[in-house]
Amino acid sequence: MKKITLLLIFVFFSLAYAGLVAQSKKSDQLKKDKQKVQTEIKKKEKLLEETRKNKKASQQHLNVLRDQIATREIYMTELQGEIDVLADERRQNEAESSRLQRKLTCLKEDYSRVVYNTFKNRRQNDPMLFILSSEDYSMMFRRIHFFTEYSQNVEKKVKEITSTQQNIDQKCQQLTVIEDEKKGVMREQETANAQQQKQKREVEQLSKSLQKKEANLQADIKKKKQEQARLDASIKKAIEAEIAAANARAAAAAKAAAAKNNKGTTGSSSSGSSSSSSKPSTSIVLTPAEQQLSNTFVSNKGKLPWPVSACAKIQDYGSHPHPDAPSVMINSIGITLLTHANAEVKSVFKGTVSTVKDFDGAKLVIIRHGEYLTIYQHLTGVTVKTGQEVSTGQKIGSVAKKSESDTYEMTFIMSKGTVYINPNDWLKRL
């Protein structure tokens, strides 16, 4: 029974310790996540200042503001999470402090009774008389041993009392630190909330200002939709050309391999050709190496780096109403990122450059990653060429300037064969 009790006590304290460690890890991770979002907010603050000063970039400034508000929402969620964790840590420390206080009270009461009884019976229970009154040496040694153990136990109790008191003092100090940290995070939350409300008011005012110029807004939306349609058509054509070229290379390789393996056998080459031609033109025929690259690409879903490091998303993927003209639907095959002058564009994953072409006064670069394609539109100073192998994070060019707004924007698109996919699902989250 005693062993079972000791085992249960050990398990209880082990679980409690594990919970505290897990709580500490969670708190540390929340702080790291919060710092990442803070860094992102600071980057976007610079973009906000640039677009605020740019008289030709009202719509871009409004979109950057909306992106900053969305980022700040994430930041405020992280702050609330940190506050909740600190509150949990405080409750655990208070519970542990109460437990230690009860233990200390019991120890002091036990020790007081021992001291009182010892003093009260000091004459009747004189240790020396008790030892000397032993009937023989064996009894005398047993009595000496008893008093030695008694003394050691008293000393042990004193140390336990001291140690418990120190633990209580330590818990009190931890509670003070936690409370100060919680107050600091709550002040951060108040500041962030004030900034959020200020930016929301700015968005509302700017949106109303643009809506008053409805004719200009509609004309601008129409122009952008036309540009988008031309971009979509050009990219679709480039993707189809890449698929056709890749499949032609695969068919030629298969034909050559078949001819080599079946040298002298009649009709061997025609069978290889017919098998490759049966492949649909919307998908890419992959070699084993390309299939492995494609699988690796898929395993990195949600972990890909952003093509530019400091940016704001001013147009999202998919079909959605225009925020300032709800009757107009926007259909985007990628995400549009606004950034600084001379911002470097980097490959989000290793692969092969399949296309570098002029488009709309800038460059369009397509990189193939097995079955998947990443498309980087509106670049300048391109540093790669068709057929070149690139690595993850390698510079492929810089973001070009939009003449009509004097801003630096690029569109990032992803596809699996001819099917567009949402980049938000593949890029790293904040």
C-alpha cells in the first residue's frame, strides 16, 4: 500500500511538472509568434508611409491599410493568447503557493509541539539520565541511537521548514513577475487596439473619398480587369506551351529508350509514341526525378517562403467583390504584392526556369517544380534564363515599377499543370 501511495504521489508531481514545462513552452512560442507579427507590422508601416505620401496611389494605400489591419488582427490574437497563458501561469503559481503555505503551517505546528513537549518534560526526560539509567550496554547504545535519530529528524524538519518558506518566497516573486508581464502585455493590447481603430477610421474615410469619385473608380477597375484578362491569357498560353514542351521531351525520351531496349524489334518505336500521345495536355508527364521534386514540393505546403520579404498583399486570390465597389466582382488567379523600390524577388522553391518573357513593359518568369509551376509577374532586372536550375531563395529579379501609380507591385501565381491553386495555402503564415 505504501509503495502504491508513493507511486501515485510521484505520478502526480510528474504530471504537474510536465504541465508547467508545456505551459512555459507555449508561452515562449507565443512570444516568438508575436515578435514575428510585430516585425511584419513594422515592415508594412514603411509601405503605408510610402503610399500615404504618393498622391497617385490612393487605392494602393487603401489596400495596404486593409492588409495592415488584417496583420494587426493576428497580432492582437497573439497578445490575447499570451495574456491567457500568463493568467494560467498565475493560477498555477497561486495554487502551488497555497499548497506550500498549508504544508508550512503543518510543519510549524508539528515542530512547535515537539519543542514545547521537549521543554515541558526536560527534567523527566533528561537525555543523559535516560541513557545512564540503561540496564546494559545494548540498551544504552539503542537509547543513544534513538536520541541521535530524534535530533536528526528535528534538524531535518527545520531544514524542510526553511526550504518550504524559500519556495513560497520564490513563488511570490514569480507571481510579481507574471503580474508585471501581464500588465505590460495588456498595455500593448490597448495600444494595438487604439492603432487598429485609427486605421479602420482611415480606411473608412479613404474608401468614402474614392467612392465619391465613382466614375474614376469604375474606369480604373475596368482597366485593371482588362489588364488581368490579358495577363491570364498570356500566362495560360505560357503554361500550355511549357506542358506541351515537357510532354514532347518526355515522349522523345520514352521513344529513344524503347528503341534502345527493343533494338531490332519491329514496331517498338510506334508503341512508345502512342503511349505518350495518350497523356492529357493539361498535365505534365514526369520523369522519376521530376516526380520526386514534385512530391518534395507538396511536402512543403504551407512552408514556402514569400517571393518578396517586405510586402503587403493588396489583391487576394480568387473571386470576390471589389471592397470599394461591391457590385463589381474581381477574379484573381494569384496574389498581388506591393513592396519597396529595388525589392528582390526570390524563387520560393528549387526548380527549373521554363519561361522568361516580356509582358506589359516588364518581365514574366515561370519556374517549374515537377508538376507544379510558380509564376512571377511584373519583374525587372531578371537574373535567370530559360532552362536554368534555381534553388530556394535564389534571386530571380526585382519588382518593377507601376507607371500609373508610381508603386512597386508584382503578382505571384501558382498552378498544378493548367489548374491554378491558392498561394495562401502554400506560403508561410505569419
